[in-house]
Amino acid sequence: MKKTLLLFCAAFGLAQTMLALTIEDGQYYTIVNRNEQGLYVKDTGSDILVVGGFDDACYWQFIATGNEGCYYLKNKKTGRYAQQCSTSTEVDVTMGDTPVEYRVKECTVEGIDMFGFASTNLSNTEFTAGCIGWNLRASDAVQTFAAAAGTNHRSFWKLTLVTPPMEISTSKVYIMSNRNDNNVYIKDKGGDELAMGGLDNACLWQFEDAGNGQFYVKNVKTGRYAQACAAATEVAVTMGETPVAYVVVNCSNQEGKADCFGLTSADQANTEFTDGCIGWNWRNDNIVQTFAAKAGTNHRSFWKFTELEPQTISSAGYATYCASEDVVVLGAQAYKGSVIGSYVSLGEVSDVPAGSAVVLKGNLFATVAKTASSDMTGNVLVPSTGITADGTQYVLANKKGKPGFYKAEIGTTIAAGKAYISSTAGVKAFYFESDDATGIEETLSNSTLKGEYIYNLAGQRVSKMQKGINIVNGKKILK
């Protein structure tokens, strides 16, 4: 008997869980009529709130007002809000730009996840006799009507928590893998043609606003743009310096996979991803080419997008990064560091193992968790845990246009997540070895530089310039 009672209680608890839908602030829901569950509430942009078949106008965000059980009802597609219910029955509910508070009350007598909707200007929002709320009108619109739970079933609505389709954002960054193989990514390797392959720092993309709902497709690492698609099929898509407008369409429903998009340049005759549309396609030699791009048929012409948060790098073009897990850095080049004399030699790495610190070079970057295999032996970059500098730590800074690792002032905190170099050498700074925009490398005459500290590449101090590369006061000098 006891066992039976326990089983009954467990079953009852499960049933209670199944019955209870808790509305979450800021989340999205679909709303269908209690009696006609093929009819979704939507905002098509007209004055009134309508119902119809499922499409991208059917996503509603419930924004808590601070009053118990009360929300603003915002349509994702239009950004508009459901407006007040009339105090009279058989009046259309309208849409507008002003948030209006609604009482959204669960009415289990109507079934699982069934709710009533009434704006809080009404005197009765309890869904008992005398309550006026949303109702399904015969002409497929939402109107006001008597909304007493258990009586007029067309005045009640089933809520379902949903994840809306991804929309392209100019404030995010993305990686794009093929719909048929999520391990094959679009990248700009610097050649003329748009390439594909494994995940690396050339795989990060931005979408810049081109107007009219179109975008410029920009590679973060190279700064180059995807060029126009050819009007013919099986022609490689190229990269260039000129922004070209693209149409980027979410085709997840037709493709049967979440976050799948078609891409084609806006100059094409068909940009709807139906019969006759030409768009990006995965060619067998890992080049992006033009090909038939009808959603739901040629899956190799569609692409899974993964949205990432961009992280900025200072205007000097350098930053430090500490990995808490194995990652690959996208959009910027990652380096481990070694010290020779008074400069930092940067060695390129393809990924960053957990617990390691690197120098990044670029403008933006993002990271993706991925098993790392880079050999970090000899890396002098130390991840900070929020330590207090004692005069032996050097932190990345840009002084007088020269990025390098400069001695941290004693007593200052080196923020957690940043990296530093620990040294007792007592030098002023560790400059970068490279001959790029840091402007550190110089070519001088063959004469001895009196009064300067000169080191060879082994870090040994020498009395005069040697043939080859010398380190003079932290600068790389070629004799």
C-alpha cells in the first residue's frame, strides 16, 4: 500500500509539472486558440491583431511589468504591442507602439497551458463572470468578448515556450558551417576565392548593415568582403575590398535544421531561395561556389550560423587573453611569448590550451571551445588571478605608440583574466620583436652604439654591434 501511494504521489507530481507552464520574463511564446489550435495570434502590421497559419509574425515576447501576473505583449517581428481591450464586447484588439499592461492568467479548467488575456484597464481580470478578454472572431481577428473560464472556450489561448529563428545582428559575430557538415567552415584564407575548411582564426564573420534589410559580409581577420555571386552556377565566390550587398535569409523551417541560412548577392534576379535562386554552395574542393539554392532541396547550398559575442582589442592592435578552457581564437592571431634580451618574441599558435595565456593581434575576436593541441613550452605569459604588482611584473601597454610589456607600478592590481611577464631583469620594458606596426625594428649604421646596452639573440650582453640581429635597448637592430 505504501509503495502504491508513493507511486501515485510521484505520478501526481509529474502530472502537476506537466500542467504548469510558468511564464518567463523576456521569453518568447506562440499563442493559439483553445478551440482552433492551427490558428496563431500574429501581428502582420495591420491595425488589428489577427490569427492565421504559423509564420515569423507569431512570436510574442512576454515582458514582466512588475505587477503579479502582468506583462507587456510584444511581437518580435514588428516590435509592436497589443493595445488595450475595449470595455465593450465584439471590438477588435489593436496593435501599437506603446506598451500596454495585460493580465495573463492560467485557466486550467480550459486545459493544459491555457490562459486568458485581458488588459488591466478592465475592472475584472479574473476570468470569471463579467470578465472581458481576447476572443477568436469568426473573421480570423482577435476581438473582445465574455471570458469566463469554462464557458466561452474561444476566449482562451494555449501558450508554448519557443525559441525564435535567429536574426542577423550587426553587433554580433558569426561562424558559418555547411548545413550537411558542421565541421566544414567558410573562411577567408587571403586568396582570391572564398574558401572552406577546419575551424581557425579566418572563420569569423561580421554582417554590416547595407540598408533595405541587406548586409555586407565581412571577414573579421582580413577585413575583406564577399563579392557578388555570378549569374551562372558553379562559379567561385571571390573576396575583395569593396563591400557588396547580400540577402541573408533564415531557411531553417525548409531545411529542417535550426539556424540555417541562404546567402546570395542582392543583384541576383531571385533572392527568395525558391526555384531559380542562385546562392552560395559548398564545392568539393572546399571552395564556395554559386549553385541552385532552393530551400529544402539542395542542402549543400545552406549554412548553419553560430552567433558569438565579439570582444574588442585596443586601438594598438594587441591584447592579452587567458584561457579557462581549451579554445580556438577566431578573428585574431594568437601568440605565445618568449623573452630574448629585452624583447618579446611572438610564436604563432593555432589554439590555446586551458590555463594558458597568449598575446592577440587584430581588432576583434571571439572564442569557441575546442580541444587544443598547441605546444606552450617556454611561454612566458602568466595568467593573472588579480595579483598585486611587486615590481617584477610587466603588463601589456601602449606608450608613445610602442606596444610592449611595461613594468607595472608597485601596488597596482593586475586584473584577473589579463596576462603579464614576470622578470627580475630590471629592464624598462619588453618590446615586441616583430617588424610590423609597432615600429620597433630599425636599420642603423655599422658603427658601435656607445652608451647603449647591446645583446645578441641568445640574450648575452656584448660590447659592440655584431653582424646580424642585435638587441639595443630593447630594439631589434639589423647590422
